[in-house]
Amino acid sequence: MPIAKGYAATDASQPLVPFTFERREPNADDVVIAIKYSGICHSDIHQARNEWGFSKYPMVPGHEIAGVVTAVGENVTKFKVGDHVGVGCFVDSCVGCATRDLDNEQYMPGLVQTYNDVEADGKTPTHGGYSDSIVVKEGYVLSIPGNLPLDAAAPLLCAGITLYSPLRHWKAGPGKKVAILGMGGLGHMGVKLAHAMGAHVTVLSQTLSKKEDGLKLGADEYYATSDPETFKTLAGSFDLLICTVSAPIDWNAYLGLLKVDGSMVVVGVPEHPVPVHAFPLVMGRRSLSGSMIGSIKETQEMLDFCGQHGIVCEIETIRADQINDAYERVLKSDVRYRFVIDIATL
């Protein structure tokens, strides 16, 4: 079996360490990819440290993968050796299900995560992008437009689609007022994408420390949520508010920022239950919803959109031996705005 090298979490309380492991043999419908860059998502930290309670070890994290095709199976028709490709948050799904929905497959049974999961055979562990190679079924490989650099495109496979999907679903565009809560790895992509879609974009951030960045990236307005006047000034303002943060917030206060029929969409996952009162919802026929990544079809649409508009993530590239330091910096919000591992440094 092909041998891969990477970095793995071996225990919830230990730092990630160099790790050598076997990839599965490629099948006729598989694409073999030399990974060049892998983004670091906050969910990598949650899972490496078993903060969600379902981690399996050893675990090679990483679901923001950009690389180059090195081999294809005999039945592969979409890709050839040398193509620039990406792999996102899942590598298989319920292909045999009669109710399979290609537009919403991320919500269907049988989803196989890129790491911390098992293949469809029920026993082979999946390992992610903090490694030098990966073998993926053709239907779960994405084409990265040639004008996008692989390092800055890698986080689009999670951060990009996580914001693109709700923006498209809730029809962000001209005439719509969109608020992005949080100006981090997810939030800055929301600003770029909503701006490119033609929406009026407002950033809601704890402080004004990133205001200059936000305005450069496409925000029309920028407010500090630590200022109580913000909630008075912006009451009833937004058609759509996307919450990218997982820290505790006053949910009812943010619901009050929505227009009648407005929607607040959660993409960050709080550790504790969300306290919501009925009045902010019923008084404005407002909605509180959630969204999780996007389908393969939608992810390719997002990548093509980014290629057309020249959109990539703002990144800081690191060596593989800096992964553990990067985790600590993510927790301190000390990154603008996404860490990307240069896999050549493994």
C-alpha cells in the first residue's frame, strides 16, 4: 500500500507529531493527489483535542487540501495528471441512496469525513491533509481554477464554501444587507464573497482592530459589538446575519438586528446550548438557522466563482513543525486570517 507521511494527533492532550501511515490502494475511479498545501481550520483543533467527544486516534487532520494530480484510475474522466485540484470536508457519501440529493449531500446519511472517520468499507480510517498525499474518489475531487494560487486557495475548501453556501441559499446580492459576525478565518471570506455577490456588507466584530482590513476586503461598514450603541444603531437593519463565531454571545440582541423576515444563520459551532427567547423571533417573523459547508456541486460552483472574481483567502504560510504553535495562535485569534501548511516542509 502507498506510504504517506504527515502530522498526527495521537491523544487529546498531546501535541501533533510526525506520523507515517498507509494510504489505501487506488481503485479505478480514484484520483491520487500530491498535497502541496493544507489549511488549518478551527475544527481541526476541536477534533485533535476531542472537544466534540468523537475523536479517533491516531488522527491526521486537514480538510482544506490543495494539490496536484499524480495518477488517475482507468475509469476517471474529469482529471488528468498535473491538474490543480482540491479536497474538502468529505470524501464519500450515500451514492446508492434513492433519496440522494446532490445539492444537499452534506446533510445526507453516509457522509464520510476527510479525516477522523472510516471509509465506506467501515474499517479503513480516513486521514486528512496534514500529509503529503491522498487518494480520493473522482466525484469528491474539486478543480481549482488556474488563476488561483494553491496556497491561498486551499482554505476555500472549507472556509470558502462554509460562507458561500448560506450566502447563496439566502440569496445575498444587490439590494440585500448582509452582516458578518466575526472577522476571522471564516468571517473575512464572508466579506469577500458577499461583496462580490453585490450585497451591502457590514462587519460586526468585538473591536475595531481589524476595521481597516475589513473595509479593504469589501465591507461597506464596520461596527464594534462591544459598544452598546451598535445594537441601537443597527436594530432592524439586516436581511441576513451570518454568525461565524463560537464564543458566547447575546443571541437575542443579534436577532434584534434583523429586518422583518430576516435570517440569522449559524456557521460557527458554540460549545454550549444556545439561549434564545421567542420574542425576538416572533416580533419580526425572523428565522434562526444553521448551515454546514456545502455539496460537492456547490463547492465547485464556489471555486469557479472565486476564479472569476480573483477571490482567495488571506493566509499565513507555515512549516509543518509550526502546526502546534499555529493551533495556540488560532485560539488567541493571532492570525490574519488562515494558517496554511506548506507540505513540502514535512
